[in-house]
Amino acid sequence: MEARLILGDQLNINHTWFTELNNDVCYVMFEMRQETDYVKHHIQKVVAFFAAMRTFARQLEQDGHIVIYYTINDPNNTHSLAKNIEKVVQLLGASSFAYQLPDEYRLDKQLHDICKNLGVTTKAHDTEHFLTSRTELAEFYKGKKSLIMEFFYRYMRKKHQYLMVNNQPEGGSWNYDKFNRNTWKGGKIPQPFKPNAILANEIYPQVKAAKIDTIGLFDGDNFLFAVSRTESLKQLNYFCEHLLQDFGTYQDAMHQDETNLFHARISFSLNVKLLSPDEVIECAIAAFRRENTKISLSQIEGFVRQILGWREYIRGLYWKEMPQYKNKNELNNFGKLPEFYWTGKTKMNCLKTSIKNSLENAYAHHIQRLMITGNFALLLQTHPDEVDAWYLGIYADAVEWVQLPNTRGMSQFADGGILATKPYVSSGSYINKMSNYCAQCAYDKKKRTGVDACPFNSLYWNFLDDKREELRGNNRMGMMYNLLGKIKPEELAKIKERAYQIIENPDDY
């Protein structure tokens, strides 16, 4: 008998493991406190993972596979991965143990150590999910001075021949990002796809009974996450049919009254492997190819770039740079994250709206994450460990391989420029340009000083001044430092005084 472990983000029913029935194989899955407690997670994230795992286990059983599954409140559950594996190997009298390679460094190391001491034959298999190997990005950039994503994206387009004609980009351009930065001014948006929440509603009281310490709220009527492959495919198809035609144009936009705009919300399904990246891309391209389609080339390219380019790039960078990447703090930031990140209680409307959305839905789109919550945390000069823990906990789609580079590298620039070419910081002007948040805010988006001045403004110029040494060699920051140099010393002193007041007591704002 062989025991085969399936982790909570390895729900790929098309894996070759499942192509044939074998009575000498038992699949094992565990809901563990080890995984719910290593960081404080959103209640909806815990529920979504457990619901997806249970649905997957039931599918395996219906297909005739043998499954051992420990729920969170199962008395047989030790809540330790090592002890649970030892327990089922002994229970089954298994002569071998197999697992799919984890996407998280922590679990990869733990399973490697477990296998050394298990006393049976062990083997690791690929998850058969990603379009690249763990080491492919490192090999691609070997000998190169920078890791600019665009070159890797072009390599991936050629390799997989997506949106290519005679090995050249369809339409003559590789990237239509300049068309993907529009503000949404209002209008009719198709209602977002609503997944079935029956199982989530059943699991929620079980999670509460287990006394897991979580953040956020649970409302089954507004549960966003598809927890089965069938529902995930419906959500993908709904996006391609109704939302993709406007996705690219407004992918960076934010709006007070619209949580989702034209986003697909399939990241959870992708990251637990209910969907594969190739089928997502091919479904979108098929919609683009349909007769009388309203999907333009700029819309489809913007979406393909996110899946084929950015997602694979982030995963490759994670494995290239770990484990040292997790400890990088190149900007020397050591501040605390404000309490309002867990409550949403702040007078800054952009932060109040984005955090409230996150607490209610365990979801926010990438610009809310990058240019609202991430931007403010960086301007406060928050320790990246604190920011990582918040992002990893609050979003249902957050698993470390994708969260860590996006947060520590892209959002907080803590890697010193390995991932991003400059810090993603802004004053209130960018937020006003890309949203209507400022119209309903207690603060004046144009002011730098004074009690009613937008905190982003004073924090922004203070950040540039404080980080002169760390950013001295960054050519992309040259224009902003030229503008900083034009601020009169007496005004800069007032700006910095207000910034320090905010940094000292951010929850007062």
C-alpha cells in the first residue's frame, strides 16, 4: 500500500495520479491547526480551503479512490503534518509514501525532513499545474543583471504560442499595458458570479467550534469563492462571457460602490489548483476568437499577461530567491502596522473602503492591495514582516509563493529592487486619478500640510526624503527627487512634522 498526501492547495483532479484506480493506493488529506495557526487567517479563507478540500476528497471517493480525510475536529487528527503522516502510514501498513511538491518553501522543507525519518520508501511528484518548472525562471535569467518581467513574458508567449502569429506578437505589439490604466466613471456592470455556498455555511460553525483565531467576517450570502471544479469553471466562463471585454481597460480602476468591477475573481480557484493556468488562458482566448466578440486585443493581452507572465514569473522568482527572500528589509523599515488594518476604522476613505472590503470578503483586487493598503504601509515605513503577515492572512487567495514576492518585493520594495524597478508609492493624486475615493474623504487630496491634508501627501514626500540613501542609485526615482528638491526647506519641515505625527499615531487618522 502507498499513502499519497494531497495538500490543501493541490486540488488538481487532472493530475496523472488520478487517471486510474488502484486499490494499493490511499490518498490522505488533513485539515490541521498547523496550517490554520502559523499566521492569523481570514475566517473565509479557512472555510474556503476546507470546503474545497472536502469537495475534492468527495470527488475522489465518488470516482472510486480510497481516501483518508481528517477534518479539523476529527479526534484522530494530531494537527501535525509529521504525526498525521506517521499515523496513516502505520494504520495502512504502507510500504511507501508519496507527495506532490509543495509550492511553499516551509512545507517543502518539512516534507523533506519527514521523509528522511519515515522509515518507508518515499517519492515526490510534480503538481502538474504550472507552465514552468521551479527552476525555469532562474535558468532564464542566469547571467542577466536584472529580472525584468517583460522579457520572461515574451519568452513564455513564444514557448506556448499564445497570441502569436509566425512567432511574432499578434497585433504587432507584445504589451498593451498603456491601454489598461483607465478610470471607471460609472455605468452598468454585470453582477459578479455567485458561487454555491452550501458547504461553506456548513463548515463555518465547525471552524468556530474549533476555536481557531481568525480575522474578518463570514457571510454565506456574499461568499465569493468557488470551492469545486464545476463552480470554478462556471466562474471562469462567466468572466470570459460577461467581464473580459472590459477587464483590461479598467483593471487598475477602483470605485467606492463597486467591489469587483471587471475582475475574474478566480485567483482562489487557480491557487488551490481547481483550475489550471493553461485552461484559463485558452478559455479567455477562445472567447476573444468568437465571431462578433466585443473583446479587443488589448483586453485579452492584459489578461493573458497576468496569468502567463506575472503569475509564472512570481512563482519562479519565489523559488529562485528563497529562503533568504523572506528576511529582506533593504529599506530598513521597522514600524508597526496600524490597528485599523484589522478594523477598518480610519477617516481615510480609500483605506477604510479597501480594508472594509477585505475584512468582509477576504478579497481585494491588485491595485487596492498595491496602491492603497500596501502604499500606505510602505509610506509609514512598516516592517515588511508585519505587512507579509497581514496580506498572507487576510486574502483567501494568499499562499506564500504568490503573496511573499508580491508583498515584500512589489508592494514594500523590501528586496531592494529584485522584483520591481522602483518603490510603488504615491501621494493622494494617484488615488484620486484611479478612483472616486477622495470625493467622500475627510481629507483634502491637494493639501500637504494642515489638519485636513491628505496623509498620503505628507507621508509620500517624507518617505522620499527619509530614503534618500537607500534610493540614491535608482534612476526611475530621479524625477521625483528633482521635485522634492524644489520644495522650500521651511515647507518640507512642515511636511515632515505632519508625517512624523501620522507615523507616530496612525490610528488617529
